[in-house]
Amino acid sequence: MNENGNIGNENRDPVGGGAAQRKGTRDLSVQDLIIIAVLLAAGAVLKLTVASFLSFAGMKPNFIIAMYCLAIILVRPNIGQSIIIGLLAGLMCQIPMLNATPWVNIASETLGALVCGILIHIPMRIGRKVDLNPLVSTFLSTVVSGYTFAIIVGVVLNGLSLPVTLATYAVMVFGTAALNCVLVAILTVPLRKVLKKQDVKRGDRKDSDQVVARTDAMGTAARAAAECANDDGISSGSNAIVLDNFSFRYQEGEEATVQNIDLKIPTGTFVGITGAAGSGKSTLTYAFNGIIPHCYPGDIQGRVVVCGLDTSVATLTDISQKVGSVCQDIDSQMVSSVVEDEVLYGMENFGVPKDQMESRLVEALDEMGISDLRHRTIDSLSGGQKQKVAIASVIALKPEVLVLDEPTAELDPVSSLAVFDLLKRYANAHGTTVIVVEQKIALLSSHADMLLIMEDGRIRFIGTPAEVLAHSTELLAIGVNCSRSTTLVNRLIGRGLYGGPTARGVDEAVAICKEVLA
């Protein structure tokens, strides 16, 4: 095990390596069109109802401009699509009372949207966290739209000179631009979080019907091509998952979220993944279950092979039959009102023969220790019980790989331990590869065969729990807190008082301390 956990050349260029880079295309989806329509309508309603109450010194938010800028920021259309959005906004201003000279807005809003559509694709980040693009795009779009309107009205219609027009409207235009920035800044972050959650939900489960419907004759050819992956040097062999120099940058991101990942996960391994917030943990799991590249467009380098399927070639339906996923927000994953129906839902969508459904249902509930909940309503369950139902609904499909994203985030310690015990027992009994993203490193360490620590989109440490926990000081420096038991034993090792492996929990630490004191 090396410190950064990468296999092979650790200094490869994230956009090099000879692999073809596949760029995600951006066609407006039904959801995108709904977002645009709702925001434009909201802009019109707000301008008609509350804009006048927010006027100050001739300035007030221009909700029409703010909302089409927000739509462009969220949807990220191309330039042509941005022009159409601006044209629609201008046409909405033909509604009586939205403007005294409504036809002028067709030009001003179209130009404003064009500017926003161009600027939104220009990186404007400060570090990894601060993105100035929404504010800059909104401000300049409002200024362009406002001055286009002013020039048409002042110079063209009323014969004023250009300098006089620019000076006259300066306070109003720049003031409105500033107010629009405030409005967009308030709305952008929460809306992005909601939309990202919906994207994951669609890709993870609720859109499984749509994915099945889209599978056509090409699916057979895709499966055949994916199953021939062992002809090009990265055969999965005895490995459930193989990543070869994998990097991914989200379409709206400036930098790769994960980069240069070389990883092999043997079949039947219980893997724990952790790291500080924003380290790339969830993105890595999206590569495992096919959400990347099928639901999130972006720039991909390298390859991902899961259970013999190349995820860039196989359909999401094919991948979902191999990989079961349980997301962090359990309530968003539930689609039925009764436990029995929840477990049956996935089997019905994936075409499990009817004569097998009952036995699989009974077996899955029994594996999770919730047979007594079969006829209970979902709303009557505790958080831990819902978590077990979600897992049961996935294992009823008999996946070869089970991926769980922070399954105990909202559970108490007793319930968390119960869930991990069930997962470990199930993995051992069925030879299933289990991958768990979790912040509770002590819980991971006591159950996992392999620990993987992410930092800034790369694998920092990988190995057995004892091997990884031996680096407790380095782990703390990157935001991963080991248990006090582990830290204590590592100090004994550092002072030469103990020469064995570090402790994963209290029981092991107690035994080691007794050995040292003997």
C-alpha cells in the first residue's frame, strides 16, 4: 500500500494517459424545460405583484431578468438555447402591465440572455468552493439588458444623446443589477441541491421504468461489447470493480471531481469509503453504479468496468441488474406506502419471474430481520427500519454489488451498528461485494475488509483497516477523525511500547493496553 493509494504511475496527467476523452452533450431535458417555464412564469408573477413594493430610489429587482438568468445558471443551455430563453422572456413582457413599452423587451431580454448564456460557461472560481459565475453573469446580463432597453427608449425613440442616456439610467441599471445578484445568490444554492438530489433519484431508482423503456435492440449489442472488456487488458477477472485511470469533471465544474483513480475491488469484499466533505466519495460511487456517465454529463477519462460491464457502453438497466444502490435520503427512495409493495416494486420493474417474487420477498425481509414489518406502512417505521426496508428492496434483486451512500447518517449508534452487522452478515453469506460510503470510520473499520480514504478527488490511503488506521495523524490532518482507541494505540506504537497492528475499536485497544502493562 502506498500513501496515496494509487496503483501504477501516480503522476499521470488527469487529461492524458492516451484514453479518449468523452464529452457529455447538453440537450434540454423535460425537467430543464419545466425549470425554464416555471422560473419565467415566477418572474412575471413576481414583477406584477411584489416588484413595486421593493422599489427604492428608482431601483427594484427585475424579476424577469433575474429568473431567466437563474434558469440559464441551473440548466446551462448552449448559446442558441439561451437566445430562445431570452426571446421567451421578452415575449412574456407583451403581457399588459409588465411594461409600458413591451416590444422593446424582446430585444433587451434576448441580448441579456445571450450574455448570460455565454458567460455561464466561463470558469470564474476562487479556489474549489467559491464560484463567482452566477453573480457575474447575472450582473452583466442585467446591465446589458437594462442599457439595451434604455438606449432604444432614450436614443431611438426620444432622441436623447447616448452619453446623456447612459448617465441618466446608470443608477437604475446598476442598482437593479445588484439587486438581481442578491436574489439569484439566495436562490441558486438551494435549487442546485434540490435538482442534484432529483438527478440522483432518477438515475438511482425512480426512473428505472423510463430506462427500461429506452432499452432497444442496441442493448443486446452494448451488452455483448461490454462483456468483451476482458479483451483490452482490464478484465474484471476476480474483481467486481476495476477503475483504470478514471477521472471525471461535472459539466458545470471547472476541475475534475475525481482524478487518476486506479482501483480494483475483489469480488466479495466489504469496502468502506470515507473522507472529508467534497473529497469525491459520492462521485466515486456514481461511477460504480452507472449514474456516471448515464445521468450526469461531463468529461470522462479512463474506464470503469463493473461485473464485466464497461459502464460507458452498457445501459443503465444492465448495470442496475448487477449493482444495487441505496441512497442517503431514504424517504426519497421509497415509492410505495407498504413494506411489502416497496420490496416488490424493484422486482416488478426488473422483470423477476412472478413465481420467484414471493420467495425473494420473504428471503430479503428475513435477511434484514424485518419479516414482522411486511404489512406495515412505510410512514409508521423508524429511521432504522426504513433503512432496512430500503436495503431489503435492493437485495431482493440479488445484485452482485451493493453500494450504500451514508446509510446510517440519520441513525443512532445502536441502529447504525445493527445495519452494519446485517450488511456484513449478508455479504459473508452470499459473497456479495458491499461498498459503503460513511463518515463513521470506527464503524467502517470494525466491519470492512478494505478501507479507502479520499482526499481532493484522489485516493490518499487504501488497504486493510489496520493498515489505514496506522496513519491516524495524517488522517486527522485531512479531516478524518479516528477513534480515541486507535489514536491511543498508535501513540503506544510510536513510542515503541507496542509492535503489533493498531486497534480498530475499544475491545482491541483494551487487549493491547493489557498486553503493554503486563
